[in-house]
Amino acid sequence: MKLEDGKKNIKYKILSIEGGCRSKDRLIKLGLIPGSIITIERSAPLKGPFMVDVSGSKIVVGRGIASRIDIEEIF
């Protein structure tokens, strides 16, 4: 499942990130690395960005990047 398909207030684990070195490096610096646990806090309407919680930090991720992040729900 991609991050853009996730639902609010559910915990997910990042499985992988697709894309080039620049985008991966930027996401890693923000704390979005494979194995991280995230929660989607907000999803803006009309293809707007997502706000995710990573270890207590709020990060805004655009839909283009969200479509490249593979996640799985944690039960």
C-alpha cells in the first residue's frame, strides 16, 4: 500500500521508498526511513499534502512523494 492510500490515525510501518537519491536523502533527513513507524495526522482535500507524525515530529509530505512510499498497517 502507498502512503497516499493510508487512512488517518492508524499506525503504519514504512517498507520502502522509491525514487532518486535526492528525494530519498531528503526523506531520510526528515526521519522517514524504512522501518519507521508513522501515523497520518491530516490529509488535505483535492490532492493536497499529508501531515504525518514520525517519532513525535510532524512532517508534511506532498502527494507525489506519498505515492512513492510503501507502507503496511501495524496491528
